[in-house]
Amino acid sequence: MSIIVKEDFYRSHSSLELAQKLLGMELVHETTEGLCSGIIVETEAYLHDDKACHAFGGITPRNRPMFGLAGYAYVYQIYGIHHCFNIVSGSEGYGEAVLIRALEPRLGIEQMQIRRGKTALNDLCSGPGKLVQALGIRKTQSGDSLFDPPLYLRNGNLSSAIHCTTRIGISPGKDENLLYRFYVKGNKFISKP
DNA sequence: GTAGGGATAATCT
DNA sequence: GATTATCCCTACG
């Protein structure tokens, strides 16, 4: 049973609601090397009035996708080496997104192991930079839609409770105490308990 | 198995 | 020139 999540879904929830509803869904990437996917088990919300949000200082060429319609990808590079994958959320013009922080590997595990250079399952997608590398997502896909192949989400069932806590890697003074991080309680594929 | 520090480049001011 | 929503290797117990 695999139903592609349609654009309506992304637009009928606030960013905070969406961050929680994404848990348990399957993120799928189809490439020429094969299909890879994983269950979303950890997310963080970034809102327009939130100092830690890339869009807080206004629109720039890099963060432009965040100000568009919900249901599109926003990919950026940090620390010179790593990439992070976000799902644009909220209303058009507000600059909000949900950062995907961890996946539970599902399909195409062999391909992910090759791309990551690691074999341990819990070391393939347990972090924002790792899952982007494992799925083979590239920065050029920033701004692409998420309701059609090659990159899309499928509905899934969430069996465990959602845990809510503070976000990771936020500098002091940048709304670091907001409880905008969500993860599946007891799941061993999250980046950090 | 845990803790600490260094790498590295696009982006914006 | 400052900033950045991380990862990985190494050194210890």
C-alpha cells in the first residue's frame, strides 16, 4: 500500500502540525541507481518569526523556496561539506519549513550503504547530513516538488508516541528553547535521544 | 562507548 | 569577513 502524499496535505496544516504528521511517513527518492527510501522518525520546525530560521532575515536567493508554496524541497549546504533537506511548509510568503533530521532505512539499503560508506543500519540516516547523502539528494533539487517522482512522500502508519523537545545546534539567543523538535519515542534510528 | 575538536565552502553583510 | 539547522576521527577509559 503506497499512496503518494499530494500537495493538499502540505497546505492543510500549520508548520508545527506538519512536523508531527510527517513522522511515520516514507521519504522516497528514485534515482538512476535505484530507489531508496526511509521512514521519517525525526523532524524540526522552523517558523517565520523564529530567529533560528534561515528565512528570518528576509528572502535571499538561497532561501527563496521557503517563501513559496508548501510541499516543495529546500536543500542547503552547511559546514562546507554537509547538506540538509527541508520540506517547505506554512502559507505562501511566510518562509517556513520542516527539517528532516533522521530516517529509518527501508528500501535500497544496499545503495545507501555504498553512498554512505557504512554498513550499520543505524548509521545510514541518523542525522540530517547523513540521510541526504544516503538518499542521494543533491543541492540542485532545492525548489523541486515533493508530490511527484523522483522525490516524494508516501503515507505510513505511526505506532509509537511522539516526543517533543528542543532543537539541536541552535545558537544561544536564537529561540533555542522552543520545543520544535519531534521524534518517534523509542526509535533507535534518531540522531540523538 | 563516550567525549572532544577540526574540517570546509556557499551564502550574506 | 562572519556565519552556519553537522559529521567523523581520534583518544581515552
